[in-house]
Amino acid sequence: MDTSPTVGHGPWYRSLNGGQWKALIASNLGWTFDGFEVFALILTVGAALHQLLNPSQYKFIPAYAGAVIAITVFGWGTGGLLGGILADYIGRKRSMTLTILAYSFLTGLSALSWNWLSFAIFRFLVGLAIGSEWATGASITAELWPDHARGKGGAFLQSGYPIGSIIASTVWVLIGTSGPGAWRYMYLIGVLPALIAFWVIRNIPESPRWEQSNKQRRAARDMRRQGVALRGEDAAIVRFTLIDMFAEPAVRSRLVLTFIMSLAVTIGYWGVSTFVPSYVGSVAAGVGLAAQRWVGLAGLVQNIGALLGFFSFGFLADMLGRKPTTFFYYLMCLILTPIVYLLVKEIHLLLLVFAVYGFFIQGVFSWTAVWLPELFPTRMRATAAGFIFNTPRLISAVAPLIAGSLIVNLGGYGKTATIIGLFYVLGLVTVPFLPETKGKPLTEAETLAVPATDLGLRQTA
């Protein structure tokens, strides 16, 4: 049975019901505060280290900043893997609630850091919680939204990240010059998402697809305990999801291809964009302008561009297909990186270029929320999504470290950004080998039968 609403001739959004919108809103809000937290780190890491390090260590701040960001990314990757597994076993709703609460508590602790090491440890713990939240939101949105609009739903979910970054940029423009401890207030604001968790508990539905898959998992386990030899789907569903992903050749090939794509875009982003504030600050200071103000403005326009990039990806993916849209975004990331860092030097023009840059270098992440959940069955969807979206961060965690060292050794940002931007080539050569999933039902090994009255989701035979 298909859980998607019947598609009529009216606007696409009229085919959606309240449960589907609430699930998207909850997922988007969770990802919004994750975006706030990550971009708050990028904006404030320099100011924080100026307070947490001795003056004699200031010349090494780019290296320390790279280390803190790398540690955060490493925690993100680890948490994403664990969170995806958790969501496949305890449910999308419960997993989302727990990870949002954990994030809220841990980010507040970052404001209490007393030296750079304590700051780095708190950032690692926050990264664990951030990584855990995304896979749950991406899975429940994909499972509840109808086939004809799923691309838009995934893109709307992903747009929470730049929204959070825009909020962080705005707040930093307002408070960034208020004193040496201004960075601590940024992290205290991160406690607010705890309120979302309580709203999630009361308002969003659990995914009927997960409930059906979980019911089948329990039934298969009961048969195994009774001595029944399991075969086919029953044998697969009782395997540990992390092992199950590698057990089937078809799933394994998609896993490898999407991992390469995710690694390319993750290294490209974390290895280049994390130093945007330092780069813009140096350009502004070079012409006698207030560095912190222009850093905030650059972050603001870049994330406005990213927000438009996310929205556009969803509509393009539902109209043109996942494959051509993703290929186009990767191509533009490859082209724009050297242009931004090597050719544009005038500060006002640089702001405009960063808006376009954000459209693509952040908007390209939409494929992970739109295309990725469509490539794996429900029994392992969150595990696979969490693995692909987050595990590359365990590798790309070294990108800020390498970039920081290259900036110091090469004497600037331009050559470093161009070198790291070449990783987008990996995405370009990988995209053509994945199947197009535009408008198709979610990948399943079984036919799901979901009650018509469950959570108000309409179904058609």
C-alpha cells in the first residue's frame, strides 16, 4: 500500500496533511538549531581562543581553530552513525526527542569552557548530539512525505541549517563587539532547543513505515527464538543494521557511491568554508574596516544564499530529477571555489560572491536529505543515512587541520581553497552511477500495509 496522499490537480502542498507538516517542522527546527550551533562555532572560535589561550599562543590560533573544528566534526561523524542506528531500533520520534535534549544540555556547557582543551571536549560532545539528530529527521520526512513532493520536503528539512546559520550571524553582528566574553552568550542561546523536544513528544507522528518494519523485525526475532530458519527479508531484518548495509551487493554498491559523494562535499565544505570568517576579516581589515562586522555580514549573506540554494534544489530535484540537479550543484562548487578565493578582492563584491557561493557550496548538501533516504529500505534507512551523511566527517575532520596548516605554509587562503575544492571532482564522477528516484516510491524489500486511520495519513491502493 502507498502512504502517499492522492495527487490531484491542485498545488502540491494541498496534498499534505497535518502530521506530515508537523514532522517536517520538527525536523527543520532541530536542524535549524544544529546550524546555529555549528555556525556559531565558526564565527566565534577566533574570539573564544583569544580568551582561552595565552597571548604568546595567538600566532597559532589558525591551527588551534582547525583542531577545535576538527574535533567537533569528528564528534558529529561519530554521533551521526550512532544516532542513525538508534532511530532504526527505537523509532524516529523517540530518537529525535533524545538527541535534541542532549544537544541543548551539552551546548550550554560550552559557554562554561575555561581553557581551549575544555572547549574542545565540550565541542566534541555537542558534535555527537548534532550528528545524531539529522538522520532521524531525514528518515521521518522521507517516510511521511508523498512521492511527488518528497524532494521539496527533504530540501525544506535541509534548509534549517542555513536558517540557523543566519540567526547565528545576526546574533553575532549584534553582540560580537560587546566584549571578550560575547562568544559565551552564543552557546547559552543553544539551550533553547530543549523546548522543541517537548513539542516533538506531543505533536509529531511516528513513521508508519518504521512501525511496520519494527513489527516485522520483532516477528522475525520471535520466529528465530522458536528455532525457525529465517530466509529472505526475515533473515535480513534481524541482522544488525550496520552489518545489514554491507550484506547485500545492491545496497553495498549504493553505500560506496554515496559515501564517496558525501566525502567529497564534506571535505570541500569543512576544508574551505570554515575559514570564511578569517578570510573576510583579513580582507576587511586590509582596507581599514571593522573585521567582526564584515565577518558577520559575510556569514549572513552566504547563508541567505544557502537558504535559496536548498529551496531551489528541492524544486529542481522534483522537476528535473535527483541526478542532474546534484551534478549541477557539484559542478558549480568546483568552479566557484577558486573564483571566490583567488579572483575577487573588493570587499563589497566579495559579499555578493559569497551569497552565490553559499547557494551552491551549502545547497549541494540537499542531495543527502532528498536523494539519500530514497536509496535504502526502511529497516536500515536511518542507519544508512546517518552513516553516509556523518561518517565522512570522521575522515574530513582532518580537512580543517590540513587547511589551517596550508594557509600558514602557503601564505594565504587562495591556493589552499583551490586545492581542497578539487575534491568536488569525486562527486561529479560518482553521481552518474546512482539510480534516478524522482517520483518513485521509497525503496523497500517488502510491501508495506499501513492502516488508513494511522495518524491521519491518507493512503491509496
